[in-house]
Amino acid sequence: MKQLIKDLYSVLNEKIRLYDRFESCLKDEWEGLVKYSHPDFEKARKKKEILTQEMIALELRRAHLMDSIGKELDLSKGGLTLKGIIQRLPELLAQKFMSVRKRLLVQIRNITRFNDRIKNLIDRTSLSFHKSLAFVHSLDEKQHSPYSAKGQFCESKLPSRMFSMSA
């Protein structure tokens, strides 16, 4: 049981370090977006994908450890949370785990907030781009339309592309 607790503690600390790197990656992604630097943005996205894969692997390890600890402590699936495990630990260990848990919760909140900011910026930029294209398209339609704004027929604004072959 002691070894499972130590392993869980080390996995949680590893998760903290991974989340720190992930936050840094999100900041790089933000900088790439704000500076309109496609290479920087793509580099950050690739790094983010790699870190996401590492997070998935680490989460699987954590879940496996939590299951093993839950079996040792006879916890039901509903009580199998980090908070539930902390409540059953001795005071000294519980303090260490509580500080790690709080740090993880703060990091998750920061990552979520930063990710939402990036998503909102991308959405706003995309919407702005679509509006710009629609505006350009409408101007192009007006330019090539044989009707004026009042609905009257007018001469074509384009030069004729037909030419005479009889000379």
C-alpha cells in the first residue's frame, strides 16, 4: 500500500510538471496567433499534441494506481477520487496530497481559461475573415452586375472581350 501511495504521489507531481509545460505551450500558441506567425503557431500545436499524448498516458497510469489503491482501501467506484483517498490517509500524507491536489486544480483552471481564450480568438478571427470575404464578394457582385442599386439597367462596366475576326 505504501508503494502505491508513493507511486501516486510521484505521478501527481509528474502531472504538475507536465501541466506547467502544457501551459507554456499554450502561451506559445497564443503568441503565434497574436503575431500572425503560422510557423510558431504550428510548432506550438505540434508540441501541444505531443504533450496531450503524454497526458493521456499519465492519466492512464494515475487511474490504474487509483484503482489499485481503491481495492486496498475497499473504496467503491463512487468514492474513488483523490479527495476520497486523501481523507483516508494519515495527516502528514494527507497534507502533502492536498497541496498537490490544489495545485493541479489551479493548473487545470488556468489551462481551461487559456484554451478558451485561444479558441475565442480563433473563432473571432474566423468570423472576421468570413465577413471580409462576404463584403469583398458583395462588392464584386455589384461591380459586375448590369443593374444599378435602383434596379435600372446600365451598361456593363467590364470591357467587351469579343473582337472581330473580319479585317
